[in-house]
Amino acid sequence: MKFKYIDDMDEEFTSPENKKAHYTKHIEKRKEFEYTPDEYEKAADKLSRTKIHNKKIFGYQSETRDGKTANCKYNKDTEEFVVYRIRKGQPETITMYRKSWREYTGDKAIEYHDEIQEWFDF
């Protein structure tokens, strides 16, 4: 099986520069959402903390070439797709953007690594 690796794991959403870069790219330029910077960050955090039930919220794990794990969650109703990792027991957003259901199901076939282990309690 081929994997599409997520290589920007060191580009953390948590740094002010990267938050601004993601906001500019996905909100100001691409007009994917109508969020303020604070709303964008809160929406990403909320989706990363939402339990997967495979009706509206879907998710899987992927990894980088150097073995770092990335969790991916998708909200079918809002078309929000968030990539995050767990650090010190808490989700840390890498990026969030709009992805259609068709894109999500197509990408999952090549990106899928494993189910997200939701043993942690946020």
C-alpha cells in the first residue's frame, strides 16, 4: 500500500507565525471558512477533540517518513479536515482546511495508516 506522508510535522500551528500563515492561506486567500483567527484556532481544536463515530466525524492516523504520528479528523457536515498530533496528552494542531467528502475518501485510501487510538480523554 502506498502512503502519502505528512512531512510538515515541525511546522506547528501553535507558533504565532505558523498560525498566521495557515490563516492567511486557508481563510484570506482561499476563502475556505469565514472565521476570525481565534475562531479558526478554536474550530481546529474542537474537531481534534471530537470523538470519531464514523457518521459525521471520521479519522485515521498517518505518519511522516521519519515515523512521527499524525492524527487526521474530518467533519463531513462542515468539510473541516484537521491534522494534529498528541503532545503531553493534549492535541496540538498542525493544520486545518476544507476538504470535500470526495477528496477525503480518495485521500484516505492512499494516506491511511491506522485507526486513531482514542484512549486519551481530553
